[in-house]
Amino acid sequence: MKFHHIGIAVQNLKKANKYFKTLFQIKKTSEVFKDKNLKVNVQFLMEKKNIVYEIIEPASKKSPISGALKENRNILNHVAYISENFDLDCKKMRNNGAIPVGVATPALAFKNKKIQFFYTKLKFLFEIIEK
């Protein structure tokens, strides 16, 4: 697997985008992906040192990150990796005690490739993205 991004939950994409640009040397921003299936709006910010941040805004009160923002938990939400063999890497995560969070779901930001989140034994979220 290859590292892809760090996911950060935010209340407002525009405000977060502006704030990140004051903190880091952001060289490029993606379009905003309004993913109705996942109930989130996301945007990727690429730093000059090739670090990618995914800022994630709830698209509704039923969004999976609304509760995290309300309770101020899991704001630094997840680390994500691109997988050459999605099913095998998901199996490896389960075999090593990681618990799937929901089911593998197509994500608009990744051209409807599947993504799967796992809650690890070290108590952080890990995202696998189908290549």
C-alpha cells in the first residue's frame, strides 16, 4: 500500500481551506467533492512537500463525522493508503484485529473506487482506497 492522505474533519470547507493556506505551503487544491452516498463534502489540499490533506465537511446532520465534530473527537480523523489489492489488504487488516467501520463503499472523490475504514487496535482510523 502507498500512503495517500491525512483526513481531517472540519465544520466548513471554505474556512478550513483558507486556514490551511495560512499554516502550510499549499500548492494545489482539488475540486470539492459532494458525496451524497457518504454524506460528506471533501477537498484535497496538496502541500509543497507532497503531503496531502483531505478536509471533510459533513453534508448533513446524519453524516458520519457530524458526531465527531459535535463531540470534538477524531478531528484528526484518519490516515489513508491506496491499495493495489483492495480485498487482500482489507483481509490483512481484519486478520490483524482491525474492525471494519461500515462496509466498503464507492467514493466520488476517487472516481467511485471503493474505500473501507478500519478501527485499529491502536485506536485510530485507517482508510484503504481501491486503486
